[in-house]
Amino acid sequence: MKIYSISTPSHRILRDEWFLPSLCDGLPVEIIEAEQQGDGTIGNVAFNAIMLQKVHLILRAIEEQWGSWFIYSDVDVQFLRPFRSLAEQSLADVDICFQQDSPTGELCAGFFAARGNAPVRKLWQQVEERLAGDLSDHDQTWLNRLLDPAVIGRGTDTPKWLRLRYQFLRLVRLKLKTKILCGFERSARLSLQSLTGCRIGLLPREVFGAGTATGSGWNPAKPFPVPKTACVHHANYAAGLAAKIEQLVYVRNSLGPASQIRTPGVLGP
């Protein structure tokens, strides 16, 4: 078992002052330094080329942890409590378990726990193929496209009732816009996604980012809810390094002194 990550010169402050000081499970960690062109702005071709290096790392992690499991984490992550047991529980009946990126269950490629096995390898080989062929989108976009329930639902082997269930729940959720219906849509989405041969799961809400509960970008004037039992925080849905640090500070301050994270150089010992 191991934690894998990728860093760039522009994001060293996140790696050195937030990610690494917060680790509290005692698992070995490997962070590769990616070749970087540009300033690391999400979505441009230079950024997506870094994401291809990330996918190569994930594929190596799968081989190295074959028969076991591993964690992939971006460096804009802070561990708030030990995560190992939660990861093991989350992987009990699935092959890969992602951070939930939105209320309706889009998958976050920046934090997940996965088994080293053939279904997980096939999934990331497909992401690699799409990303290498088209750097206009990044790994997370390709991942969610590959696992798009609407596409899976058109497959000839897909049970009709599953397809219709998802379509109905999504339609009703879009019409009524209620949070409770997001949960039903998430469940239907996962049922369809797991028909691909790779059993897909979501990590519980203790693993979260700015968009997990709201689907909205980071806005200090409208802060997102921080779970009382928060375990892992991913500072995504934030544009730029300053915004990410601002979000990390917000979560740390929301939890108060009970939090285990240590952020030397930013918040003190």
C-alpha cells in the first residue's frame, strides 16, 4: 500500500506546506516532479500534458500494487484524520473509489483509492488513450466521459430498467432541483458505471472538496459546509494557487484545534 502523487514547480508550496505535513497514516509516499510548461493553469494544453504524466504514474502504481491497493492524491490535499481504514472500508466491494466531485456524483480524478487489478488498469489505459490522442481536455474530463451513464446506457447489454431508472431520476432532479434527488441519481449513476467491468464507488462525504456538496466553485463569501467528521479535504473548484491556499485555510480554521494537520510556514506548528 502506498500513496502516489505528482507535483510541479508552481505547486511546491502545496506539496511542502500542506500535503506532506498533513500525512498521518504512516504509508509510504512517492511524489514525482512533473515536467512543466506554463503556469499550471487548469485546462490548457500544457496542464493537460502534465495530466498525461499523472496517468502514466497511476498506471505504474497499478502494476506496483497489483493484488493490493493504493491511493492517488493531488498535492492540493490535506489529510485531517487518518484515512487508511476508511479507504479499506470504501474498497470492500468495489475496484476503485473516487472523491465525489459534485452532488450528482461526478468523479474526481484528483483523489481516489484503487485496487491494483485488471479492471482498474483497463479503465486508466482507456483514459490514457483518449488523453494522449487529444490534449484539449484533461484526465478527469476523459474519465467522466468514459463512465458517462448516458453512453453506458446505450449499450446493448445494459438492462433497460437501469437505463430508464437513471434517465427518470435525472429528469426529475433537474426539474425539482432538490438535494435529496441528487442521492438517487448518484446511486443510479454508479449502477450503470459498474457495468463497464470496473466496480466504481464514491468515497464518503468525509472526503470532500468545495464542489462535493454544492457543485459550485470556491467563493469565500459563500463557503461550503465542512463535515464535522472531515477526513480528507481537496482544495479543488478553486482558480489559482492563492484561492487554493485560501480554501485550505478556511477548512483548517473551520475544524479548529482538534484537526491533526500541521502546516508549517502557513499556519504555524
